[in-house]
Amino acid sequence: LVAQIRKLPGVRAAAGTQIAVAPGNNSITSFFLPGGSTSIDLGTYAVQEGFFQAMGMRILAGRDFSLNYGRDDATTPHPVNPDAERALVARGLNVVVSESAAHRLGFADVKAAIGKQISANLTLPQFGQVPCTIVGVVSDARFRSLREPLQPIAYVMQRNGFSQIAVRYAGVAPATMRDAIEQVWRRQIPDVPFKASFADDLVSLEGKRLDNTGT
């Protein structure tokens, strides 16, 4: 589905994601520095290769995710397969963190975070903590309202398991783009209802909601 959307005229980038503008979810994971016993909580979301381009986020240090690196891939079967989870723990994982997450982990300079080892509760407790290597630091993105604190985030890359697709486009009318994506959607997964929103509209609706609730 994403591969077909990427081929549409005007599409600059597209990627599956567990977080997007005005998300309704909030996923937090405990990370640990080597030898440390105190947890450092970071928002943690799986994204597909190409997500940072789709969101207009810049790589500040290190590199982006790539399917060329096996350790970048956090995909495991669902429902949970114990052998696959143990293999993930034994192999370890590469992660990309946001600038604010790098600072929360104790790195004053984002470049200093590259190559550093951390561990995280990224699987069920019985399988142990997953050793992680920071391979990239990306610019912060404010997915939620300005009235909420900016969330430091650690990103992992997966090939599936997404509830949303982020699409960046240019040179095409919004309605035309939406219609083109809907046509691809209905060809690929006709049994799944199509729903699409524009980022500007989501931001406006969230602002109105907060105004009405007084928060």
C-alpha cells in the first residue's frame, strides 16, 4: 500500500507510523544507561523507513533508518512469538532518538549520542531488556498541542503493524491528492474503510478542542 502511494504524482514521501499529528495514543518506554539502575522514560513509537522525510524532520547527527541494516529492523511476529522476542534481545536493535531525547539521556551534544549503548523494555518482561545502539538523532517534532510538554522520543523501525500512514506531497491540490490516495487504498485493501485528514485541519481541530475544554 505505501509503496503504491509513494508512486503517485506529487508524493514526496510516505511511511507507516504509530504516531502522527494530534495522536490519540501515548506510548512510553523505560530506557537505561549502561550500569544505571534509574530508568529514563521516553516516548517510543515504531515507524516505517521514510517517516522522517514524510514529517519534514531533519537528521541532526548519525543516520536515518535503512532496510540495508538488519539491526535497524524491530519487526517481530504478532501474536508474540517467544523465540523471535528472545532473538531480538540477543541481537539488539538500532534506534533513532529525537534531539530532546538525546539531551534527556545526558548527551549535551547530539553528535556524542551516536554509537552509544542503552537498553530498553521493548518486549515482555520475561524476555529481558533489549540492548539498543543510537545510530541517529533527529530534530524534535511537536505532534501534540503547544500547550503540552514536548515529548522526547525514541523511534524504532518496523515493516508493519501501523495504524496510520503519513504522506508529504507538493504541487497537487489537496482534494486531488486525497482522491488519488483513496483510489490506491480501495484497490489494495477494499475491505478496510478509508479515512484521511490533513495536518492543518488536525491542528485546527485540536486547538478548538482545547479551547472548549479550557486546558
